[in-house]
Amino acid sequence: MIYSFDLYTALLFTGLLLIAAHLFALIRGAAAQQWLRLLPRSQTAGFVLLIIAAIWAWFLIKTIDLGEFSNWRSRVLIIIPIVAVLTLKYVDEFLAARALGMLALLAAEPLLEAAWLRPENGRLLLVVLAYAWIIFGMFWIGTPYTLRDQIAWVTKTASRWHLALFGGIAYGVALIFVALTLHR
């Protein structure tokens, strides 16, 4: 295990993060919607998110057990910053959407690792969320305009916006409930 998250910590942290993000968007309303609509094409957000993803990926490769691919570690550690710089230079269209997809893939890994081989059924809430992030992340990297379309769809009507926000808050509450009732 390269992350020190146990299942309890992963459930609690993820639940609190979901509640905080969705409550912030609920409170800020129109400003949050406007920011989300501009996010996929934002050069500044793309730069920041890509740098975070590159550092995270570099750290992950540096510390993870690569098994039979361990002899590739030093080459991949050199390739990650080169690819990040080339991506910044040549893939500037929807860079924030692509970088957010990378972060979604990276964020799923510690959640799946925390739930790995745990017998509690509550872990499945975390696993479902992680796999949703993986699926969305792959689409945002490969076809980044889907993030723009998803944001446009969610922010089109107030009912969709509120349903998404309350759904995220409810999922966060469910994760915290599972964490607090987890038999440790």
C-alpha cells in the first residue's frame, strides 16, 4: 500500500469532500455554474490541473510496486515530466478537461486500494464512485468536449442543478454514515 488510507478514512474523507464541494456549489449557485461552464477551456485551470496530475503520477510511479515492470521505473520517471511539458505546449484545446480526467483516474486509485479485499459491503459505495470517476476520466481525456456537454446539461435547468447537488450531498452523507457504522 502506498497510501495510508484505511477504509474508514477513505469513506470519511471522500464523504466530507463530496459534501463540501456540493454545498459550496449550492451556496454559490450562479457563480459556481459560470465557473464550471468556463472550466473545460480554461488555460489557467488546465495548467494547474496538469501540473498536479504530473506530480501525482510521478510520485505514484516512484513509490508503487510495478512488479515485472520495475525495470521501467527510471524511464517512466523521466517520461512523465517530458509528456507534461509537451502536453502543455501542443494539447492546449480542452486542457483543463483532459487534466481533470487524469486527476479523476489518479484519485480513484487510493479509494480502490482502501477497499481492496475488505469484507464490508459498505466499501461498494466507495468502489462504485471510484469506477464512475474512472469511466468519466477516460472520456474526459479521450473526448474532452464531453465534460463541456455534461456541464451544459447539468446547468441547463435549476432542477437538474439542484438534483445533481443534492445527489452529491446525499452520496457524501451515505459515505460518512457507512464510515461511522463500519465495524472496525
